[in-house]
Amino acid sequence: MAILEESIKEVKALKNYIDGEWVESQSEPKDVVNSATSKIIAKVPISTKDELQEAIEAAKEAYPDWRRTTPLASVRCLFRLKELMEENLKS
């Protein structure tokens, strides 16, 4: 049986995505642990109450336009968000 190489080379620190921008959290990041290896694979923000409120307000403001978006256009937006997340992880 071949041993697979660990695909994650370094621990990534994630940010919040609020109103179309990557935002650093004011909170202390929490570790994400690979349960199979017990290695830390990422650090994620546990958003503050104010950060959460900001995200909720941005979502409420965006919702009227988003609900009128066609399924094809919304899928394109979600794929673009996925690409942005991958770029954020690389930097």
C-alpha cells in the first residue's frame, strides 16, 4: 500500500469574506486539526459579534439583487468566490 504525501505543506490563516472583501478578524484564530494525523491544517477566525453583524448587514443589503440573479449567473458568482478563496489560501 502506497503512503500518500501530505497535500498541505503549510498552515493557512483564513479571513472573513464580508461585502466582497477579505477581512482580518479581531478574534484569536482557532486551529483546524486533521483528525487522521493530528496536524494543524489551517487557522480560522471565530468572528466577533461586530464582525458577524457586519456580515449579516452586508448580506441583507445584497439579497434583493441576489434573489433576482439567474441560476447560471449565481453559479458563476459562486465559482468565482471559490477561485477567490483558493487565491486567498495561496497568499
